[in-house]
Amino acid sequence: MKTFGPLPFALLLLLMPGQSLALDLPRSGHAVFDRAVELVIDNFYDPSALDRFSAAVRRQVDERGALTAKSSEDRVDAAVESVLASLGVSHTARFTADTIDYYELADIFRFGIRSDIKRLFPPDGEVRYAGIGMVTRLEDGLRFVSDVYDGAPADRAGIRVGDEVLSVDGLPYREIASFRGKVGRTVDVRLRRHREALPITVTVAVERLRPLRTFEKAIENSVTVTEREGRRIGYLRLWTLSTRDGLDIVARELASGRLKNADGVVVDLRGRWGGGPPDAADLFVGGVPTFRLISRDGKDMLGTVRWRRPVVAIIDEGSRSGLELFAHALKVNNIPLVGSRTAGALLAGRAFLLPDDSLLEVAVSDAVIDEGLRLEGRGVEPDIAVSFSLPYAAGRDPQLDAAMDEMQRILVKG
């Protein structure tokens, strides 16, 4: 890693923990907004961006319709979103407890909020929420299933990516509220699978989901091997790199599990969150040899794993942060990337609690690869561009199909 000389004294002052910049910003009197502003001023990685941030704050507080201590929740939400958007970077946003993102990030950043974790998630501090293991996205005012976690209740019930979500138990879909208090019961999810088709109803079990454990199970359940013209093509999906055991699960499957005898592997990097170690791609491109530790009774334990047969990866805008670094490492090692450009979201974030217990993520460090390459705002381009239209996809996945075709071509070519 390249190192640099001493930082200028002025910059050191800017970066000293807990020290506020004297920007003389007006206060709204609303605890959530004012605390969010303080945290950005104290922690945001790029001091040069704080002038435009300050201008955005002044617009919210000083102009007509200004934010005050008595402003509505919707007004505060809009004000915080607006000032954070002025920074124009990833890893800087607010998340409230009515969203799945809140619970997943609370689990990912649990160390950062450790002093409050048991209060937020009694009695043991384990992050949990009632859900069915699917994520949705609005497109043109309609809500569509964008992700279904492998092996989760929605997957088992047959909900597919691209389904339009119409209602849950006869009421409008809400990420958290639709399932709250229903663990151990079932809900009726009304869907439209094809444009102009009649709605269908799918009955789904509601479970108490632990986010990082759900991701680990999804990674494990994603593993498949498909026979194509006499060749075995493996597949796995890395939903995130932030779990404790996710990469170990992948290593075991490659070394001694279902992927051991595959002729090639398609690695799906269309995830939810990044995180993880910066050398995660070494499973496929590292220089360290594979080795095992074998005990007296013949049982072995994995030391390091390196997959040495063909690899193809799938990327899209869900490939972000650590997954983008993973994709970049594959690309520079001539591993084909199929899909669409990654998110361009590679900074280091930290989570803070606001007075209403919402989460504020702030980008606290820049991220630079090698001699100055920044993926933030840029992303990683695929070698084989394949678009994906979400509405009414009915489970069809042209990016996966193209990746399987590319792997087949590589294997035939030999």
C-alpha cells in the first residue's frame, strides 16, 4: 500500500475526531435535522463538499416554509434527504425503521451502534424483523419485486422477481408494517405476474428474519449446478460480503461441496450491500495456493481456497461498495463480467443513531484503488452488456442466461 508524508496541519485539524467545523450554520430547533447536520460536518470525508452542504442547510432553515422544531415528520424527512443529497455521494443517507434497509444496515453496522443495540433490539441485541425475504422497487408508480432471497419464505412460495405487488392481506404493501405481529402466521400477497393479466394470490409464511443470517442462508441456498451439453456449470450468488461466514460458505462449496466438480462457476455479484474484506476476490484470482490442514484422524480443515477453473461474473447496479471492488479485481484478471454497470458506490461508511433512532450513514473515508483509480461515481463496466427490464420479468433473467452462455462458450473453446 502506498503511503504519503505528513498531512498539512490544517487538514489534521479538520480530521480530528469529534471536532466541529466553525461554519456558523443556523439551527432549525428540530433535534433530528440538527443532529444529522452536526454528524455530517464532524465526519464527512471531503471537507471541500461542506460549502454546498452548508448552503443546502441554510435553504432548509432560512427560506420560506423553513424547518422548525414543530415541523411534521414528512417535512423533516424531506429536509434531511435534501441536504444529504447535496453531497452527491454514496454511503450517505438516512434510514428509518419502516424499511428493510434499516434492519439490514443495523446488523451490518452493529458494532458502530453497539451501545444502543440491546435497547433497539431487546432483549439480546440481535437484529430481527418480521418479513418474508423479498425486496421491492417502485417503477413508474408501480411496485415490483426486485430481489427474492434464496430459500426465504417468498422464494419457497414461488414469488418471482418482476412480480407487481398489489397488496398484502388486502392492504397496501409496506416493507415492515405488512408483516409486523404476524410471525408464525401466513399472509396473502396479491401479485400481477404479467402485464394485463389477472392478479394471483400467493400465501407466504412470515418469519422472524435476522438480516446477516438471512444473507448467509441465501448465499448457501443459491448454489446450484446445471448440466449443459455434458458440462457442469456451477452458480452462486454473493448477496453481500458483510456476513461473518458468507465467504467461508463459498470456500467450502468450491473446495469440497456442491461446486467441487463443476467445470466452471458463474459468480453473481448482483447483491444488496458490499462490505467485507478487500481481498475477497482472492477466492478466484489470488496468488495464494489452496491448502488444507489434515488431522491424525484424517479429517481436514480448509486453510485457503483458490478456484482455478473458468469463472464468469454477473454485475448490475446492485453490485456496490465491496462487491464493486470484487468485480474490479475479476475484470483486471480478465474474468468476463456480464450485465450492466455497477453502482459506482465505493466509499467507506459509518452509521450513527439520530435522536428518533433512525440510522444516519455518513461516508467517512474515500476509497482509491492502486495508483488513484476511484470507482465512486464511475462503477465497473461489463464486458458483455445485457440489460434487464424488471416489470413483469416473471422470473426471467437475461443476464444470468447470458452468463451461462458465456461460460458454455469458454468451456467448449477449452
